[in-house]
Amino acid sequence: MGNSGAIAFSYGVGFSYAYSLRTGRFVSEKKAIASKALEFINDGDTIFLEAGTTILYLAKIFPLKKVTVVTNSIDIVNELSNHPT
């Protein structure tokens, strides 16, 4: 059984760290994933950024491209609200 994120149904009910705690875990890995994801974002794209802690790191380094972002995360909205494009 894992200690964070999604838990396979076959394991039954499990434990998941609070969002605020997950944000600070595995930071270097999350930043690496976010940096790699940038390679797939192009001008004119419409993308959905889900409310995950890894995706928040992507929002923090969002490229200066004209992209439409749809999200269910108030943290990502706050992060991107002053983005110039």
C-alpha cells in the first residue's frame, strides 16, 4: 500500500497525505516531471491542469506561450493569474 496519491482499489481503504504535506514531498522529482512536460506545451494549445501537487510545479514554471488553461485547482489559478500570456 502506498503512502501518497491514488491507491489501487485492490488494497482497500488506505492512507493519503494531506495536499499541503504532499506539496513538499519529492520536490526534485516533481520539478523534473514539470520541466519535461513543458516540452509538450505549444502556442495555441488548450490544456487541462488537474489539481495535483506535481502539476502545481508545472504552473510555477509555465512557459511564455499563449495557451488556454482549464483547471480544477484554485492553487493553479492563483499561480497563473498574473501570468503575462
